[in-house]
Amino acid sequence: MILGIITGVGLGTDAVILKPIGSLFINAIKMLIVPLVFCSLVVGVSSMQDTNKMGRMGLKTLVAYLVTTAIAISLGLLMGYILEPGAGMNLITQEEIVTKDAPSLINTIVDLVPQNPVQAMAAGDILQIIVFALALGVSLTLIGKKGKPAVAVLTSLAEAMYKLTGIVMLFAPFGVFGLMAWVAGSYGLEVLLPLMKVVVAVYIACALHGYGFYGLIITLIGKLNSLRFFKTIVDAQVIAFTTSSSAGTLPVSLRCSERLGASRGASSFILPLGATINMDGTAIYQGVTALFIAQAFGVDLGTSDYLTIIATSTLASIGTAGVPGAGLIMLTLVLTTVGLPMEGVALIAGIDRILDMARTTVNITGDIMVTTLVARSEGELDMDIYNGHKKPTITH
């Protein structure tokens, strides 16, 4: 990563020639997502004979994701309020920028159930794939012995996908180098300096949330060694930082979660949900950038506006795709709800990739943290593996 940054700064815009190396790596990671999520989720659900346990895990996961997201957006607003990144810019609204209306909550819920599961897989619609996989996993469990042959086939495919993940990860250093060189060359100091306060505010807030807040939760609530946790998930954090994709990092997150001792069933059930509905880093980004735009255009926000931003960001995170640039789309929704100038999006767009790297890292850290805590609460966390007394039984 460091070598890529140095190379990118040295080559400047010519560093674009190294982007295909990173693109190949991202494509290889994305190739794994649909079959890995589907197979591992079906196998994970079907392995849980206790449907009540699965229901408890689902509820705990959803509550944890929404609560941490609300705290994250609050932290982002606080950081924007303290650092005032947009103060003194005195920008004037020039024109209306037309944006698409965000889908309603009802439509989002209705769209969770795929009309055609195969089409959902072809389109890479993770939420619809999750719903279908959950339903199929439960059904295979309910039909007993008749479902075992199908589970055996999917288990074999899941194992093959885990192995393929390990093979793809052998090329991670090259992919990370190519991506970082391209980012550093394309988004040089001339782009960063004018908006450096926004970048600094987002990165500080992400560091506080990702290491401070999560570390406290792991230590106080999970009664676990937080240093062990952060050391084990470095692989996933590096991939998230360079690819800016929660969904793209999912295969690596699954591997890190199992290295922490979480059962494959718990990891396969919780992490895919997190990749689509847990957006703590994106929520931080919404808070900082919304206040930046308000300050830059001289718009005063009241208490109701702050509460609206918190509620909108938290709920919108459920339907936001875990892919690069999704946060910028979500930002337009937040700005619309509180009446902030849409021209502010153009300001943020220039540095969005730099911000996306930090927020995605927080997103996947939160995914693995919630997986670890929920697994521990349900007896699905092997403490010997977590504490390093025993090696995880994984083949990749």
C-alpha cells in the first residue's frame, strides 16, 4: 500500500496505467461474492437446527447494526460541528441539481423478496440473494433427511469458494499496489488540499469510531481482547481501504471472522447482512459532509434538522449497496431531507474516493465486530481460537 502511494505520487496521472492491475483484483474478488454468499448462507442456516436461535441472532444483529449506525452519524455531526470544515467558504447557491427520489421504506421492504432468484444473482442484488438463501436454508432444515443431499452439494461448493478466496488473496499485494498507485496519482495534493479539513474530519471520526468505540464495545460488552480482534482483521481492513467495497471485502471478512473463532454458520449469516445494512463509516461521512455543506453555503441547521439527518442516514443505510460510490448517492438523499444545496455534492465528489476508503474500512470493521459479539452471546464463538490457543479449522 505504501509503495503504491509513493509510486502514484511519483507518476502522477500516468499512474492510471497501473489501474488494470487493481481492477483485475477487484473483479476476482467480486467474482466470489454471489456464489460465496449464497452457498455459505444456505449451509450456515441449514446447520442451525434451532430456528429460535437463528431468530435471536437475526434480531440481535439488526438492532446492533442500527444502534451503531445512529451513534456513528451522531459522531460525524459532532466532528463537523467541532472542526467546522466549511466555515468561511461563503458559497452561493447557483442552480438546482435534479436528483432521483430515493425509494420509500415500503418499496425497499417489498423489493427484498426476489421475483426471480436467478435474476437477482445475475444482477448481484445481495439483499435479495440473502432473503432467498435464508428461505432455502430454513426449508432444507424443515424437510429433514430429504434436504441433506442438497446441503451436501452446497457445502462442497462453499468449501470450493473458500479455497478460491484463498487463491485470489495470494494476489492481494499486487492488486492493492495497483489501486493505491492509481488513487494517489489521480487524486493528488492539488485536489486534496482545498478540502483537507473535510478529509481530516472524516478520518478522525472514522478512527475514533472504528478503534475507540468498537474497541470499548469488544472489551466492555464482549469481555474480549480488543487488540487481538484488530490484529486479526487487518487483512479485511486493507482490502476494504483499497477497494472501497464492503461487498467486495466480504470473502475476506468471512475468513477473518472464522480466524477470530466465530462459527461458520454465524459468520455466513451475519456478515452478508452487515455488508448491505451496516454503514457506520458511511453514516460518519454523511454527518461530516452534511455539516460541511451547510457551513459552506451559510445554512443554519436546527435541532430538528440534526435529528432528521440521524434518522435518515440510519434508515437509508439499510438499502444502500456496499459498493464504491454508494455513499455519495446516499448523501443526496440526506441533503434533500433537510433542504441543503445539492451543489455541495459536486464539492464532495472530487474527494469522494479518498473518503470512501476510510468509511468502507469502518463499515467492514463494524460487520466483523457485530458478528463476533453476536456469536459470543449465542455460544458460537470458540474462545480458544479467539485467544490464539487453537488454530481455526479452515482450509484457506
